[in-house]
Amino acid sequence: MIKIIAKNYVKVGKTDEFKKMAMELVAKSQAEDGCVYYNLHEKIGEPNTLTFIECWESQEIIDKHGKTEHFTRIVPQLGEMCEKPGEVELYKVII
């Protein structure tokens, strides 16, 4: 399994719009085959730092997810609401 941590630095005044759009991304991603979990988190004390934490069964499934209609449509729009580029890290689950 592979875990993805995708941190977003949302512009002030855009967090509600970001969260609303992210709801569709989360729901459709959770319904994909091979998705173990996919959620959006808000950093405590920093409400404009929103992080997707995801877990997928394999890299092949992640690659397929990255080509889905909802991902290719929504992720660029979310990026436009951010003040700077986000950070994406992948982790292999070992235990």
C-alpha cells in the first residue's frame, strides 16, 4: 500500500470554496477501486493549510487515479485557489 500526503496552502478567503470543491474529489476518489481511504484534513491552528491524506493499494492504481476525469478537472482548480505550490509526498506502508 502507498500513502499520499498532499498539503495545500489555500489563499485567505478561499478555504470554503476549496473545501466545497474537494468534497466532490474526495467522494469520487473514495469510490475508486483500490482506494483504501481518501480524506481532507485541516491543520490545527492553520485553517488555510488543507491536506489530503490518501491510501491506495498500488502505484498502478495511483497512476490510474491521476488520469480520472474528476482528478484532472478538479485538482487544477484547487491549485488556482492556493497561494503557493503544495507539497506531495508518497510513503510505502511497511507495517
